[in-house]
Amino acid sequence: MMVEIKKKRNWKFRFGKMQSIIFAFLVLTVLLYIVQKNVSYEKQERLLEPSDNAGEFTPVSSATTKQDAECLILWEDDGEYGTMGKEMMVAVLTQMKIPFDIYEGKQSDQINFDDYDKIVLSMSNWDLLDDQILTLIDWVNEGGGLMVPFPPNTNGYFQLFEQTLGIEEIGNNMEVIEAIRINDDFMLGGDREFGITSPFESSLSVALKQDCTVHIESTGEYAVPLVWSRDVGKGKIVFDNLGFLTKDYRGFYSASYSLLGDTCVYPVINSSTFYIDDFPSPIPGGSSKYISNDYGMTIEEFYIQVWWNDIYDLGEQYDLRYTGLVIEQYSDDVEAPFERNNDVQRYRYFGNMLLRQGGELGFHGYNHMPLCLVGFDFKGEIDSYHLWESYEDMKESIQELKAFCQTIFPEEEFRVYVPPSNILSEEGREMLSKEFPELVAIASLYLPGGVAYIQEFEVSDDGIVETPRIVSGYLLEADSYMAALSELNFHYVNTHFQHPDDVLDEERGAKIGWETLYTNLSDYMKWLYDSAGPIRNLTGTELAGAVQVYDNLQVKRTETDSELEIELEGFKDEAWMMLRVNSGTPEEIEGGTLEKLKGDLYLLKAEASDIKIKIG
């Protein structure tokens, strides 16, 4: 009898304890529901509104056609470096709004070098210049600025120029550069070493004269000079010994070019924008072994209690205003009609918090199927995506997404589109432009890769603003920092995107754990804002407005011994420019304000179309 009584008591105790746990769980669920339901936001004013009138804007490619050329690009059609160097400098000078002419080096005897202030020598074989190499040396001594964008062949006529270039000795072998360091405040963000992801024999092994200034060199015991400058007579030479002529190094070449004169000024975007793709979106169910091991939580619990809290807190710390990109559901449907997702509790919670922090929401997709019709070639990169049967199906999917978003966030405007997996076909691009005129920006990728939709920072012919993302994710390895460094110095811009499910994917870092991934992102933000404190935190729509302003500017520069005069065509309200002062110091300014960034670099806010800067 006593045994039976004890069993009943134990059963009652265990059942009562379970009831308490169930009750507590239900209370927490109700409280969470109440909290989520009461996370609200008020519609906020945008810091910068893009114009809806595409006709006001001039494509960047025509922005340098109205002035006499400042620079001459001499290039060699050698099928490799000469062509790559020319393409690099065309992109750099065009986007710096510096007018230039292009001639092949073998035509140099038909050119009067005195017509130009600066020359870029994009040639591997300097023998093609023949006797003009001596004319070029004289031109530098008389005050010209010469830039060599990559190491050429070192035989023949190059040897006549070695001493002028500042080369004391030159080795027989090319050097493999695995990491670099930046000296003398040459570039924003240069206060650390930068690794090179795919090193090769890229650089000359040289010893320089003592009167050379080395701006970038390799790391290690025996440093290889990678960018140096030298005063020659009244002129100047800048030699780029990097040998990397890809898009992610453009900022190195814009910085090198800016050394050639007493001053250099060029328009910049001035924006830092952080995107969160697939957010809000349906939260994956179940568990992840990495999250379970580290936190003992389901994926949903981790998203709500850890990941979003950390990302939100980073936003608070750096005054970020995220741009979230909505996915309605993760179905494979590519044929209308499209079923509505009625489970909106998490959308409202996450979305309202993001909006309350000053962010905005844009479109990612009804589902995660890129807008590509049957027949589009993924080139074997992706096997899981379905292709759309018709233009109308693509259109109706975005219409459904729009209706879904407007139901949950009735006061929000949705003006930014990010392609799923950064893939967008010509037909999909045309559909968005034609059927959804409220979209002002498409944000895909800046750096080439696979079948991705690749962009420049520019206004397209149909008025949509191209606002590419430069870096992504939480791993943020050497190639990410190199690209970010380059663009910080070229366009004065940062664009980064992340996905909540990065923490679930081994290739994106899940195995090393969220704590390390979060530290990586925190370190990146610290480096960014330590390097570019005054940079504006903008949403995706505001970035589109900033790119419009930048792309529309044309710049005329007039320089004397004591003054720099800047005339801006296409100016409206305000614009931003990077200024390097190599000789003297800015003392007075009319038509704008200056903020010192680092060393000889200044951020110029143009407040009028005519600006005068007195140089002391």
C-alpha cells in the first residue's frame, strides 16, 4: 500500500511539474506575441530622395566629353597588360570625371605631349615609343605627370628610363606578393595589412633611389616597393608595381593618379549601406547542428533571441539603417496564380523593428527564383532553380509580393529590388523597369562572377539606378577587405549584404560558429568607421539618390599656384568630392566646406556649382 501511495505522489509531482513548464511556455508565447504585435514604427523622412525624372541625369560614360583632355592614355594592343591597363584607366578616369584622350603607343610620334598635363603609359613594350621616349622624359622634366600602371618589360628602351623612374637596381625575377601594407596616409583605411587572395608573379624586384616615396609595399622582411612616386625636374612620376588590374583594385589606381598634380579633386558617392537579403522571410523550421551545439536552440529561437538582437545592436552602435529585402515564401512556384502567405507575425515583428531603427524594406522576390525565362543558361552553377514560363508569370509574382508587403506595411514605399542570388535576366530587368515604375534602384553585384548581374554605380538609360553591393557575408576574408579598401578610396562608398541563413551554411561560415562570424562583422564595421568617420549611413533608396547626384556631375578644374577653382555642371543642392592636396594646405573655401580625412585627403561638400579653394 505504501508503495502505491508513493507512486501516486511521484506521478502527481512529475505531472504537476510538467504542467508548470507547459504553463510557463504558454505565458512566454503569449508575451512574445504581445511584444511582437506591439512593435510599431512611424514612417520616417528619407535623408535623400532620389529623383523620379531619369531625363535629368547624364550617363557616366558621356560625362567627360565637353572639355579639353587633361590626360593622355598611351596603350599597347598586346592582348594582355596593355589592354587591361587601358580598360582600368578608362574606367577610373571616366568615373573620376577627368577628361582624357586615348592613342596607341605606336602613334606617339603624331602626338604633342605638351597638350596634356598627365600621361598614363599602359604599355608592356616601351620600344614602340622609339625616340619619343626621350621626348617623354623631357616632358616630365618640364612639369608633366607620368603614371605607369603596371610593370612593363624591362629590356630595350625601358632601360633608358630606369634612372628617371627612380630605379637603382632591378632583379631578374618577378615577385609574388602575398600581402601589402600602405604607408604615409596614402589611402583611407590603410592602417592594417591586406592579404592578397590569388598571388602570382606580378611585381618587379627593385631597389629604389632615396628620393623616391614608397606609398605601398609588400609585407615581410624584404619589402618590395609596389607604388612609389618621385619628383623629376618640375614634374612627377608615379609607378604602380602591383600588377593587379582587376575591378577590385580601381581605388589603388585612382589614388595613384591623384598624386600626379599639386591637387586632385573628383566626385564621390559618400554612402555606407548595409542590406539584409531574405529579411523578413519565412524562418526555417527545425534545428541546425551548429546552433544546437552552441546555443541549444531551434533555428527560430536563435534568429529571434540571438542573431537579430546582435545585428540590431550593431545598427544601434554605428547608427546604421538597414535595408531589408522581403521574400514572401520559399516555394518553387513559377506559374500564376501565386498563393498568399498568411503567416505574417514574424514579418511584422522583424520588419517593424528594422523600420523603427530608420531602415527601409525592398523587394527580393515572391520566392527565391531569379527572374529568368525558360531558356536562360545558369551555366551549370545552379541546379535547383526553376525558370519562369512567361513574362506575365514574372510580373504577377512581383505584383503578389507588392500586395503582400503593402498589407503588412501600409505606410512603407518599396523602391529597391535585389535579385535572388544576384541573378537577373534581360527580360526580368525590362519587366521591372516597365511594370514597376516605383522601383528606383536595383542592387546586385559590383565584382564579376559567374552568371550574376554585374553593375557599375550609375544611372541606367531607363532611369533605374544601379547600386551594386561590393562585399558580403560574415567571413569577410582578405579579398573582401581589399575590395572594400579600394572602393572606399575610389567612390567613398561601402555596400555590404548578409543573409540570416549565412549562419546555417557551412560554405558561408556556419561551422566556425555565430560568435566568430559576429566578431568578423563587428571588426569590419569598426575598421570601416574608424577609416571613414564622416561617411553617410544611407538606406538603399537614399544610396540611389546619392548615385544620381554623383553620376550627373561634370567637373571642370582650374588650378593656379594659390587657388583651385571647381565648376560643376549638373549640380543640384549638394554634392560630395574627394580632394587630395599634394602641395600646400587648404586655407579658405567658397561654395562648400572641407573636412580632413587623413594625411592630404579631404572630403569636400559642394554647396554651390562654383567652388574656390585657396591653397597656402
